[in-house]
Amino acid sequence: MTRHLLQQLKKRRLKLGLKQNDMMMRIGVSRQQYQRLEAKGNPRLDTLELIAKGLNVELMLIPKEKVSAVIAVLESVETERKPGQTMAHEKKSLSDDPWQNLLEDDQ
């Protein structure tokens, strides 16, 4: 779970066009500290909250019994498209990977 979370943080950072060095200005940690965290870290909750703020995302705990409902909502949002808009990630459903694109900006 931690590994997947760290991958999502990196994906979000890259989506925003940020380098690891940019995180120093956003959250006050050095590039080396952030690099270690992103590579193999186990961040404390307060650090994770700080990173989330720096990446303009929200942290959320979803009760296991509600995961399928959340996935259904996310899938319904994913199917709503603007005219002419295509989705590159249509091949994989949210039930296969419920966290896919969760940290990306809404377009």
C-alpha cells in the first residue's frame, strides 16, 4: 500500500510539472529528503498531509464497506466526457485499479 501511495505522489508531482527540488518551496523539505521519501519512504501522517497540500490533493480514508460505492461514483464521473474528449485510460476499469488517476487534475 505504501509503495502504491508513493507512486501516486510521484505521478501527481510529475503531472503538475514539478521536480523534486520544487517540493522544497512548496513543503519545506530538501530535494534529498523528498527524493528518499518518494523512493522508499514511510512518511509520518503530518508529512503526508504536508505533501498532499503541496500537491493540491486531499487525503481520504475510505471504509472497506464503502469502497465499491466510491468506485461506482468515480466510474460514473469517468464516463462523463466533454464533447470530443477522449480518455487514454479507458482500457482499465476503476475496479481493476481504484486509485488510477485519482491524483490527477480534472480537465
